[in-house]
Amino acid sequence: MNNPEYQEILRQYQDRKKVKWAGFYLSDHATKINEEKKEQNFTWSAKKRMSLAEIDEVLYTAILKSSHIAIQKEETDLDGRYSADITGIIKGYDELGIFVEEEKIHYDEIRHAEIVDFVKWSDLSAEDKTSDG
């Protein structure tokens, strides 16, 4: 621009050494936004709807053996997508539902329940650790 006032403002501007970092911030910020979009766009498949008797049997076994469990809730988002399974050990229960770790799940919210194998990272062999990364 040939505006003399604008040229004067530019001449007097004192860079506080923040401008050069803007590109780094934007790059990191864009990466984070892309990761969140991928997470939002990921679709968890609907698992088989189980009968109350089947769910009861799985929950009973998990409580009896202190096994890790994965539960898919019946709820979906506005686009009809299911959320990730709730996993953990059943910490307690009452007449309305169960507590998996710190989350309460009502019995009528459960679509699918299954006992899952839990492997501690310290139990992995050296070959398993190196093959992951």
C-alpha cells in the first residue's frame, strides 16, 4: 500500500518476537484439530444386541471371576453412531445398574457385554514390545 500513514505504522512496529512462533503454533494446533476430527469421524460398529438373560450371564461371570468387561451402550449420537465400549472391572452394582470402574451403567442401557482379556504391559515379552513401535 502506498498510504503514508500505513507505511509509518509499519516502520514504527516493534516485533516482540511472537510473530515468528505463530507458524509453529498453527501447525501444532492444526494437527490437534485433525486428530480430533478423525476421532469424531470414527464409527464404532453396532455389536449384536443381547437378550437380558445373555447380559445377566456375562455380568454374573465377570463379577464372580473379577474379569475385565467391555460394554456397548444402547445410546447413539445424533448421526446414529455408537460410542466406544466402556471397559474395566465391575466395581459394584445395585438394583438399577452396575459400576464399571467409576461409571454407572443402567441395565436397560446395555446393548452388548463381553468378557475381555486384559494383558498388563509388564507381562508382554520383549518381542511384543518391539513389534508395536
